[in-house]
Amino acid sequence: MSKLLKVGVISGGVSTERDVSLNTGREIVKNLNRGKYEVFDIVINSENEVFEKLKDLNLDFVYIALHGAFGEDGRIQAILESLGIAYGGPGVMSSSVCMDKELTKKIVATYGVRVAKGLSVRRGETADFKTISEKLGKRIIVKPNSGGSSIGVSFVESEEQLQEALKLVFTMDKEALVEEVLSGTEISVPVIDGKVYPTLKIEAVAGDYFDYKSKYSDGGAREFVFEFEKEIQQEIDKFAYDSYYAMKCEGFSRVDFMVVGDKPYFMEVNTLPGMTAASLLPKSTASKGYSYSETLDLLIEASLKVDRK
């Protein structure tokens, strides 16, 4: 009988997405194949706990089920590398840069990927709706530059709304990303081990767009594998791979787009995609015949191939 791989699943954390992380962690722990893995459920409540909780476990691999700050920003990845433990998803630098949505957009654009028009406003800077709307249109979207799960997102059509939106963002982030509102079809494309997986089309039911409620409530959105007309799909797949490559992602990631007419626009790279029952990546792999448990195997195997040196 072959030796079981010792896998720790880290969830919880300190970000605004803690509840999402706990749900992700529970699902992963429940579904990891006990014939392949000895599983350790590790819930953290502060950054200082990580070293103490990991140092004596002699883990072979850590599945990072954290989201947001101290999860997707490279810090937990750096700790795991210092301990010599393999982990899921992109490395320290890639994770850190992908957390910065504005910087990510600028990088992928240099690879020819189409992006929405936008600008950033940092805490302490002034911004007015008239000036911004002249660049981005009469309806804009304001969101945390480093946040996720659609927390802190506002649609803005006036000076008063802009100031309220910025005030909200600055309670959770030091920088706001302000963008033109693109009306179209939201899609998400997993890239695993450099291979592009089937596109998921997203139709919000519980809200006007794919917001927190739509993402994490039962029946909040319809998400299904969808293939566009050949030329559009080819560009989507190319943009997904080019974004993954541009950001130096490894192991796996998920790239989100908005398709307006026949043109996909890059939105963001998720270096640690959600893995709850309602999550997108497992629905894409399911269309290729992978069960949830087999998808976890796929992600772990892809990550173990990565040379972290």
C-alpha cells in the first residue's frame, strides 16, 4: 500500500472573505480522497497562528482555502515556502500582483488582452464624479482594488453616490478601482496546469449582477458551461491563457471576463478560486467528467508539478 500524502487544508483567515473561506475549507476537507490523502483541517484566526499550527505536522502539501488578504496576496505562500511545504495555486509574486486589480489589468493589456477603461483612487486622494464620468461614462462601478467575492462593490451615477462608494471601499482597502460599466455576459475560465478548461456563463438571479448574494446563495445565479461562436470562443480561450501566462500563474487560476457583443473584456485573475458546491471551477471540470473529488486531485497534481525554487 502506497504512503498517503499528508495534506493540510488551511481556511478561515483574517479577510472580509473569511466566511467564504470556511465554507471552501469544509467542502475540500469533506471531499478529499482518504485513499490518497491523510487530511488535516487547519482553521486559522490570525496570521501569527500559521507557523505554530504547521511546524510539527510534517505536511507534504497545503491546500490554501483562504481568500482575500493573507490568502491570495502572497503572504501565506511565503510562509509555506519558508517551511518547505508545497501548496496549491500560483507562487508568492504572482499571488501578490494578481491581488492588485489595477496593476493586473495593466500587465495583461501589454499581452494584447482587452480590458475595461478604468482608474484608481487611493485613500486620501480627492475624486469627483464629473471628471471621472467624462473619462468612463455616466454610470461607473467602484470596488476595492484588492478585494474579492464582490464585497464592497457599488454602481455609481452621481457625486453623492461616488463619495459614499469610496467611503465604503476605504473601510476595507486603501485603494479603489473605478471602471466603466460594461453591459454584457459574465464568464469565467479556469486554467489548470496551463490548459484552458471550458468557459462558464454566469446569469445572476438573486441580484442585478454576479454579486456576493448571487455567488454564495443557493439559486443566486445560473452558471453553466457555454461555448460561444467559434471566433469569440477562440479569443476568450486565448485571452484566458495569455492572462494566466502574463501574470506568471502556476498550478491553477480562474480568469473572469465580460463579453460585450462579440468582444471579451478581461476583469480579473483569481489565483485561489472558490471551491464550494456553488463555485465555478468544479462546474467547468465536471463537464470534462471530473467529480468534485477528482477535481481536487487534478488541482493538487498540477500544483505539485510546480518548481517553487
